[in-house]
Amino acid sequence: MTFRPPHEMHQKRFSRNLGLGLVLAAFVALVFALTVVKVTQGDVMHKDDGKPAVQLESGT
């Protein structure tokens, strides 16, 4: 059984898919690296980061 040579369209599509895959892999690596840096710095994350803490005064 012989296979036909790939069409020019398939070669172009493969190169586009490969480029997009590399860009996606680079983005995932960047997010992973930023996460590792954030965790190793020991910063504590809270649900309301960036907002000033409101302290209630005692009524007595």
C-alpha cells in the first residue's frame, strides 16, 4: 500500500499549527514560571488582595 505525498495545503496547515502550538506552550511556561516565583517568595494570597483592610472598632 502506498501513500500519496501530502498536499501543499496540509504542509502549510501543519506549519501554522506548529507555530500556534509553540506560542501556546510559551504562554503556559510563562504562567507557570510566574506562579513558581510568586509561591517561592512566600507571599500570602487573600481573596481581597489590593483592598485596604477594614477594622471594626469595639463598641465598648
